Amino acid sequence: MTFQPLGQPGLPASFALPTYRPDRLTHILLGDYAAVIEAINRMEVLRYCDRVAWIEPIPTGRSGEYISVMTRRLVTPDD
């Protein structure tokens, strides 16, 4: 699946979602820039993930909306 902004100048031409892998979970944050950053920071404080695991939020092409993605390996009882 590819995310394509609405053709506004200065926006990325496309954004490809990570390839599906059954042993991975992909998190997608979509919203206001400050809210996306706050959610990323909270997940780091909770020790769920490192902040650097997220892609830098990019504009979606809709007014004030940003997207960020993080993929993490699923933990199984054998790990």
C-alpha cells in the first residue's frame, strides 16, 4: 500500500508502508504534529519503544495532519 499526499508543494511524492511480515507489528500515528510527537515520547517513557524507531513525522497533504510509522518485532513466550 502506498500513501500519496494530495499534490501539495513540498510534500513527499509517496510513502510506502513497510512490507507485511507476520512476526512484526506496525504502528501508525496519524494526527496533529504535536500530538504525534507526544504519543511517540509517551511510548518511549513507558519503555515500549525507542523514539528513534519511528520515522520522522511527514505531512499527509491534509491541513495540519502528519503520519509516523514504527515497526516492532512481536515478542513470543519463547523469546
